[in-house]
Amino acid sequence: MIIPNTFKLDNILNISSLVQIRIAGDLEQLLTRLKQRVQTLLSLEARAAHKLGLTPNRVSAIGLALAFLSALAYSRWQTDRLYLILAVALLLLSSFCDALDGVIARLYQQATPFGGFLDSLLDRYADAAIYAAMIISGLCDLIWGLITLIGSLLVSYSRARAEASGLKMEAIGIAERAERVIIIAVASAIAAFWQPATTIMNTAIILLAVLTNLTVLQRAVHTYSRLKKE
């Protein structure tokens, strides 16, 4: 019996679609479980921080101070490669504080409009300090560094403007702050043992330049499409 080629192709496509749906579903479940576990761990840390008398705004301020120290470490990388490892550690601690302040605010009903504004404002200072240190110290090309810095700031600005119009922008875009921090941290850790370090860091900055501005474009298109329907 001869099976038509179109029948074979249709079956292959159907099987491929089912496999893709199954993989996507499994990945979504995995990410959901991971997120739930992270939230549980953050809740435990938030309770401990609250017992120490730390408020969301104080945690935000600590995170900014750690980011500035990370930027200082990045600026000294040419004197000793271990400064890159120190910079990564401080950057991750700063990002941890950025996540922790929101959890404390939600758990203990301390969330305020000004607190959200302050958190977002300090995050922008932290981002600018890190990228500026990389540019000034020669870890990346000036042009790509500036494009990444602008893209990073516009990712947050585009969300703020869209949410001011009543739209939800959470999870819209592929390079939110957490993803950007992970890329920088991984690249920096590799660069600490790579010759030359600028090759790895510049590659990471170029990647971020593309991803951040692509995220801005995604949010612009999403905002346009949603507002057009209203």
C-alpha cells in the first residue's frame, strides 16, 4: 500500500506540533515551580530581614550601595582580575536586595506608591553605575556600551509609560532586569579567567545592546496594539 507524501507530511507536522506543545508545557511547569521555590526562599529571607528592622526602602538603599561598590570593582579590573569576581558577587547581592525589598513590602503590607517609585529610581542609578564603570574601564566598546545603557534605561521607561496608561507590562519582553544581571554576571565570571577579558565582556554587552532594544520594541508594539483596541 502506497501512502501519499502529503499524508506523511501532515502526520509529521502534527507530531512535531504535539511535541512542541508538550515541551512548552513542561518548560512552563518547570519555570513555575522554580519561581515558586524562589519566592518561598525570598519569603524566608524577608521575614529574617524584617526581624532585623529592615524596611523595603532601607533594603533598596543597601542594594544601591552594593551596586555602586560593584561598579567600583569593575573599574579596577585591570589591576587584578579578581575584581571581576568581586564585582559579580556584589552585583548579585544588589539584585537580591532588589528582589527582597518587594517581598518585604508585600508580606508586611508596607507597599506604598512612593516606595515603588523609589525602588525603580534606585534601580536605574544602579544600572547606570554598572554600565558606566564597564565603559570607563575599557571592558567594552564605548558605542556598544552606550547603546546598552540607553536600551536598559528605556526598557524600564517603556514599562513605566505603558503602565501609566493602564497596561500591564510584566513579563513583556525578553530582557528584563533579572535576565540582564544574569548575562553580565556569567560573562564577568568567565572574563575573570579569559584572555583577553574584553572579548567576553564586549560580546555580552553587544548581546545586551540587541536584547534590551528588542525588548523596548516588543513593549512598544504591545502597547500600540493594546491601546489601539481601546
